[in-house]
Amino acid sequence: MKSLLKYLGVILVIIGAAILIACFATGNVNDNGVLGGSLVLIIVGMIAYIVINKRITD
């Protein structure tokens, strides 16, 4: 469980990037809700990665 929690930030960033890639592939780049949601996922993922890895030590 600790290893999954350690990579939670990376998982969120990958999900956000996958949403952006899917939007680009389908041509749905004018929907601000989806693009903003993926931006929030990426930012939260980066912050979570930094905070969680400072707190968890092996």
C-alpha cells in the first residue's frame, strides 16, 4: 500500500496527460471543462508527488 501511495502523484499526472492526449486525438480541444480538469489533475499530481515523497521514507 505504501508503494501505491508513493506513486499516487505520478498516476494523477499520467491520467491528466492521457485526458489531454485523448482530447487532442478526438479533436475536442475547445471544451474548457475537460481541459481545465486535466490541468487540475496534473497540478494536483505534481504537488501530491512532492508532498507525499517528503513524508514517506523507505
